[in-house]
Amino acid sequence: MPLEETIAPAGTMTTQIDAALGWARKYSIFQYPFVTACCGMEFMSTAASHYDLDRFGAGFPRFSPRQADCLMVVGTISHKIAPVLRRIYDQMAEPKWVIAFGVCTCTGGFYNNYSTVQGIDTIVPVDLYIPGCPPRPETVIQGLVMLQEKIQKTGGRPRRAAQAAL
């Protein structure tokens, strides 16, 4: 057998490693909940045993940004708290993803005033928007599945240009 036939095509090994990393990261989402307002109650309901986020690999939250790879921003963000949000995002290691949970986080909601940030994508890059006031647990689970698909497709590396929305 000639040597050329025994050598794998260029990029085969890298592709297989990326696929394995994507699959592994898909089921090990370590979330950091940044909860500021009323959507926090629905977030806690979704994280409870009835909806079982553990089956998606996202059941155990981290309370240090350095240990998390998914920033869950839940609730209204004021201009006063915005620098804190940015600092937490900067402290997270790569790869990292951001989920905007609730309409106030996504667009400012009905708080169209001087003190409220009109969408956190002006502060940090957002990978997934989950709208609702508050979003239903089924919508949150659908969003989590969408994030898992995105993680698996990218081999675990986030793509900031491609954003998903429900």
C-alpha cells in the first residue's frame, strides 16, 4: 500500500478533536447566574428539580466567574450595575457564552428610561436571547438546547458574529 493512502486527509485529526470537544462541552455548561430582578424567580423555578436542568449538563451553577463558562444575565440591568456585569464577563475564561434571560435583559423591556440599559448586547456580546416577562421554563429549556447545538457545531469555541434568538 502506498504511503499516500495511509495518511489521513489534512485536517482530519483537528476536526475529530473539535467534534469531541464540542460534544463534551455541550453537556458541561457551568453557568454563572447574574440575577438582578423579578425574572430571578422564574430562573430558580427552571433550575429546580421539576424541570431538571441537570439532564442538559447545566444543573450546577458556579458562583465564581473564573469557574463558569456561561453567563446567565437575568433581569433588568441598570447603568449603575453595567460596569459590574462587564467586569464579571471579562473575568470568565474562554470559551464563554452569554444568555440574556427575559425581555428586560434583551431590550430593556418596559423600562425605557435614563437608568436602564436597553439591551445587554451594548455591554457584553450575547449568544442567546430568551425573551419573555418572565420566560416560561419550557422556553428556557428550548434556549438551552439551542445553546448546546451551537456549542457542539463550533467545537466548543463561541462565535461572536452568529447570534441566536428564540
